[in-house]
Amino acid sequence: MFHHVVLMELKDADARFLARVRDYETRIRRELPYVRSYHFGRNAAARAKAFAWAVVATFDSAADHDRYQVSPAHQEMKAFMTPHIADIVVCDFDGSAGDAHA
């Protein structure tokens, strides 16, 4: 499985903004069958420095992830969210690559 993790600090995550992001989340799940799982949510951890919001997605392959990146649903969500993002970290990795220490 290929994993896509996005951690974010948002400038203004009001109810209208979050509802629209949830609509994009639903659209991605509905329109992109190669997206195995897709979740947007608020960080529940109260530990040290942490980002408040995350998107976590899984795909069968890096190629499926690449298809997602250029899909209209993702591009539109990205265009909507970008002005609201204060900070972001992205981590993509292949969880089936074997030894994590290699």
C-alpha cells in the first residue's frame, strides 16, 4: 500500500470551510475508485507541537497516488484549501517496501 499523509495548520477553519472540505472528501471517495481510503480530521492528540488537521489516504500503488494528484477532485480541493493553510507537511511512503530501516 502507498500512503499519503498531509499535516496542516489552518488559518480559519470555520464551519462553512470544514463543510466544504467534507464535501470534497466525499467527492474523492465517490469519484476515485483507486483511492482505497481517504480521511480528513482534526488531531485528537494533546502532546507537544502537533499540527491540528490531517488528510490520510491510501492507495494500492504510487501510480494510483499520482493519478489522484492530478484528478479534478483533488485539484479543486487543493485550490480551495491552499489560501487557508498556514503551514503544511506532506509525507508519502510505500508501506509495502519491506524493511523500514533500509
